[in-house]
Amino acid sequence: MSTSPLAPAEPGATTADTRPSLTVLSGFWPSATYAVARTLLAADPALVLVRHDLADLAAGTVHRIVRDAAGVLEDERITLAHGCVSCTLREDVLPTLARLARAQPHRDLLLMLPEVVEPEAVAAVCAHCLVDGAPITDLIRVDSYVTVVDAEHLLDGLASTDDLTALGIAAADNDNRALADVVVRQIEFADTLVLWGESREGAYDTSRLSVLLQRMAPWAAQVRVDGDLVDAATLTRHLRHTHRHRPETPGILNRGLQGYTLGAHEPESDCGVVSAVFRARRPFHPQRLHDVLEEVNAEMVRSRGYLWLASQPDTVVAWEFAGGGLAMGSLGYWLVSLPEQHWEHVEDQRRLAAALDWDPYYGDRHQHLVFIGLDTDPVDLHRTLAGCLLTDAELADGEEIWRTYPDPFAGCFPLGTEEPADTDTDTDTDTQGENPA
């Protein structure tokens, strides 16, 4: 077992907090995730595991199991008013955690999420939903969000073009997410990653997967575990009571806008993995960008970020690629497009990040894209994207002319009918439709 030095336990973490600690485990491969859960239970007899089986969710039924190292404490089937993951989190997961914390405040909690649930959904529910009129954080301390990835299946999952509906594991009737989208979001939200087992291709390929995970989530600590030989005490030290969770950290699409790291620029190949960050002030020409969409993502495992188009200069355009599919959508208005008196409705962190990088002409508008791939050429990628920016002559034409450019993206990124003053510019937008999980 090994661990990276990233995201260590918080040095100033208080020891006076008597609330039970909650560790949230997610992962698309339940056998690996449950193996980590069992290991943590074996190391601490007082630890309580809560998990839900969503196999019958469509029928409005959820199977809840609560156990510790000694055995099963609860095994119940619950009927929900609405068969969706969000309802499960609100109506059973949070109340169960609150009930256990009240009944046995000396016992820490471990929540294992079903494979199709994204940890960010849990964080949102914990932040905004009340239990008996009070936040869940009055009763428990959310310590860490841990995502477990199975080394044997990770690359297949990242490259998959299947969606959850086709696989028969959709979280709701309107769940149109792709398998690869779920995997990357579980990885990117985590503050701790566990690479479980070995690649089918051997030790070198396992090391390549470790580098890939570090490039995808450079903010997360990483632990590598040999699935055949696990030291329970050591794994516990790496995963519990780390104080790594930062509830103020924005979602992945808003990270860069609020001044957080969006990705690491590591253009030199490490085990074949390359991570390239593209930043520019000039806007993209809509047609030229549209023409290279397939080309720039052809060899990518993941790309993400946001951009601005000359033809739609008011809109922050979100960019997410995984599993062979690119999703683009609106993240709201650039600050430069908002009346200044309405900036107070924008997150302080975003206003600060914009002020530090403000341009007299462009304002806060800029390109910020991260590309992560295997055996890719970052120089060629940069050359291709730079060729999509407006030329000097096009810049000289001015914004009114830019808006008249032929635009293949016209109508794709609506800002709504509201005036800019009424737009919430720091809310994540799901560019693939409603995300029930």
C-alpha cells in the first residue's frame, strides 16, 4: 500500500469536536468499494456502515443495510414516495445518519454510496436539506469523500460510451447520464482516491493509472492498495479522521471561475499520461472551434473547463468531455456582462478571482480548458486551439461584428429571458439535462 503526499490531514484540525465523524465512500465498482468498507470495519469495531441497495428503486423500494464488524444491525426495505436517488438521500439516508448519530454518538459512521450516485449530490443534500429542522452537520462531522476505483476496470469505464439506461442501472426515469460521466465525477469530487488492485496489464499499467488519477484530480490524496494484501490499520490511517473535506470548494465546472485549480499543466509524458492546460484571453471563432471539436478530443480521456465565443460574448460556456461524448452548456454570465451593482449576488470567491485577473478590455472573459490523455501531443493540441482564436484583424472588427458571425452553437447556451441582473452566475449547470443523482 502506498499513498501520495497530496491533501494531508489538516494541521490545525481541532480535537475538541465530539460529533461522530462521517466518511463517504463512492465508486462505480461495488466489489472494490465494499472491500474497502469491510477493511475499515475490521480495523474499528465501533465503526458503523450504512449502505443502500437501489436495485428496486424504480418500484419505489430501497434496501437499507446497517452493520458493524460484528454483523448486521439493521436490514430493512423502505418505500419511498418517489423513486429517485435524490428522494432516497433526503428521505432515508440523512434521517438514518441522524438517528444513528443521536443513538450512539460515540460511534463514527461510514456511508457507502450505490455505484450510480455521485458524491457531489450527497454533499449538496448535506448542505441544504434539514433533518428535524436542523442541518445534518449539527450532529455529524463530514470528514472525507473517498472514491474507490478498480484498477482492473478503470480504463474501460473511462472509455465507455454506454449510458446508465442502456445498462439497466439508471437512478431515475429521466437519468440520461453516461457511465463515463459518473466515473469522472466520482473521481473529481473526491478529496481522497483509492486505487484498488492491479491492472490486467501489469505493474507499469497500474502506475500509469495512478498518474492518470493524479492528473484528473490533482487536489486529492491518493492511496494505492494491493487487493490481495491489505493492512487494515494503515488503510484506516489514510482514509479516516483526515479532515480533508472542504465544503466551500465549488463544483468542478466552477472551480476555475472561482480561482481554484482546474487541472495540472504536465505536458511531459509520465507513463504515457499528458495533462495540458489551455488558457487564452481572445475569444474563439465559433465556426473554427466547431470544426475541431472531434479532433481535439480524439485522444483524450477527459477534458473540462469553460470558454467564451466571439458570437456569444456574454455567456460562460461549460465544456465537459468523457467517454467519447462532449457536453457544452451555459454557466451563466461573465461578470463583465453584468451591471456592476449586481455583482454582490455573485460568490465572493469568484469576484476576487476575477479582480485578480481582470483585463481592461476583456474583463473576466477568458478560455480555460484542461485536456488529459494518453500519448497525446500537447504542442499540436495548443496549436489547434490557438488557431481557433480570433485573429488581430477579427479582433479589430469589434464585438458588434462578432455577434453576427455564423454560429453552429446558436441557441445551444441560453441565458434565459431574465435580465443579467437576475441571473445567478455561480450555479453549476448540468449540460446534459437534469442530473437526478
